[in-house]
Amino acid sequence: MKQKRKISEIIVVGAGAAGMTAAIFAARAGADVLVLEHMETAGKKILATGNGKCNYTNSRQGVENYYGDDPAFVLQIMERFSFTDTLSFFEEIGIYPREKDGYYYPASGQASSVREVLLTELGRLDVKIIYNCAIRSIEKQNDLFCLETKSGNFYSKACLMATGGCAAKKTGSDGSGFLYLKKMGHHVIPVVPALVQLQGKGAFFKEIAGIRAEAMIKLYIDDHPILAERGELQLTDFGISGIPVFQLSRFAARALNESKKVYVQIDFSPELAKEELRELLIRRYNREGISANQALVGMYNRKLIPLFLRLADIEETVEAAKVSRKQLSRLVKVIREFHVDITGTKKFDAAQTTAGGVDTTEINNATLESRLVSGLYFAGEMIDIDGRCGGYNLQWAWSSGCVAGRSAAEKIREKI
């Protein structure tokens, strides 16, 4: 006698931040939910967020903190599950918040706490997770989804895709989910690394590697200014890093992918106006008995000074008072408009997230259901939405997960 196949109401593919949230809210809405995860455990990527402390949201919400071909796509989703809803949800399941300058962390100081409370809630709701479940294909057969895996075939009335983008492959985000969606007719905006270090052209990087400096970084694409970010810049042997670089990186990565010219200008004295810096340097270089090099000590990192002077065509050992006003003008330009040609980004394994994903024009912006395939839903990094550094990508995971999970459950309840 042929065994009757088990049909779940909702299958969530991916047990990351968005997938676990989606499963929780679908189960809370009364749906029978099964989660399939191809890694050996859930939420591995959560453990790396916020340097292991998990900056899980930010009080400064707004569309300006999100990117994609249509950033406004986030608005309805954020209305249905907001920043305050996020705080309430996590306090309910066990996370006591600790806030610093609008950034929210678990009071435990451990990202593992966030993963643990999500898993605990899934267990409380009797949501089953099947691990090491590698998917081979996803097809819609009449009114059911058939997910063929190495562990057998699984069937569901709704399928919710939350497999992540391509960032941090070792945590499970390998981009495989996009392959199944393309076969179902969806268009995927090219996926590139985001919140990632930028590689620069210049032999000088090896001599200044390891320096951290407060700076303003302006990104140019095909000679057009795109965005400027201020913060702690980290200089490496391959290029530039640090939070302000991460904030610019998705635009640089996209432009490089399109073979455009990309460069940055670094202002190493962002607290001073151009004329203020010029007057300050004139005063410092008027001192008798010191060299051109010594005149900059105390203003800039010791390793930067020889490079600045070389680029301004000033001898390090020449008397400071003998440096001409024309040379000082060149020095001001070097310090305030330090030019770096960007040749690439670090690869996906170094990225915190990805830019690109399923085209939002093909997704209902109120329910996150596919406009092409009934019963197919999306959450998290799979959608062409990415956020700034500072808890925004996790906020998107929670919000999109909640809305997709609830919507899938509501649609199933309507059919009963």
C-alpha cells in the first residue's frame, strides 16, 4: 500500500533570522509550519552580527536607511512590523534590550542569546526544523509546492523563501535560493557584496596599513559624487575598511559590476573647512627650527606624514619655514582630497550582506507574496533590499519575516 504523502501548510526554506521569524509568526497565526535548513544548525549568521553582540535593531528608522531599486518598498512592511514591534517581540521571547546611541543589543552582550530565544519560541510552537536538508528543486504542481531534497520530497500549500543572499557562505548564505526562483520565472537583480571592504590601487597601502583615522570619505562613480560618509577609516594593505567604507560599498560594488569607474576622495581633516586647514598649516610651517615632517606631527598619524609630503612634492627634511605657499596649497589638497582608485571589493565571504535579489516589482509590497506564483513568499536578504550598517538589515529580516509568515498563514486560513 502506497504511503500517503505528508503535506505541510507552509514550508519555510532557510532557518536564518528572517526564516525563523517567518516560521514563528506563521505558527502563531495557526499554520502548520515546517522549516528546511541546509546547514547543521539554525541562525549561524546571527552569531557574527554586531561583532558577536548582535545589534538587532536601531531606533533611527526611515526609508533613507534602506537601499535597492525601490527603497520605498520597505515602507508598508515596516508599518506592519515596526521598530517598536521588534522591541516588544524580543522582550516577549526573552531579550532584555540594551541601547547605545539608538543601537539596540541584547543585555547579555551575546548574539547567541538572540538565536537561542528564537529557537526556544519555535520549539514552544512545535515548529519542526529539518537540518542538513539540501534542496535539489522547488516546483509548483497544481496547488502544491514540491520541494525535492536529499532527505526526500516535501509538499506544502505555501512556500516561503528565506535562504539569504550570498554573504558569508560558511553560515549558509550561498545564493542557491535564487536558482529555484529564476526557474519559477522571477527576475533577480544582480547580487553583489555589501557592507564590505574596498580594494584600492596604490603601492603606498603597504606602508600605511593598520592606521585608523577619523575621515570623511566621498564616493565617485564615473566622476559623479554619489555619497559621503564620516567615521573611523581603517587603512589596510589592500585598500580601505571601516564603517564609513561599509556604508558606501554597495554602491561601489554595483558600479564595479557594471564596469564603471569608481574612486574615493578621503578627507583626513573633516573637522576643518578647507581655508581653516590652510591657515593652520601656514601657522605650523612658519615655526623656525623644525622640518616639514615635524610640522605635521600631532595632526596626523606618523605613518601618513611621509606619504602626504611625497604626494605634495615636499621634501621631508626641508625646513618648514622654507615650504612655499604653493606647496602648502598642494598639501591641503592631498590631505582633503586623498584620491584612491577602487579596483574591487572583498568577496562575498567577507561581506556582511548583499545588495540585489528578487525584483521588488514582482512582489506584493503588503504581503510579500510573489505576483507571479501564488502561494510563494519571500523574506529577508532574498529581496532586493539591503540596509545600512547599524541593525537595519536585521530589522528588515524581522519585519519581512513577520509579514511574510503572517500573510502566508492568513491566506491559508481564508481557503479553509
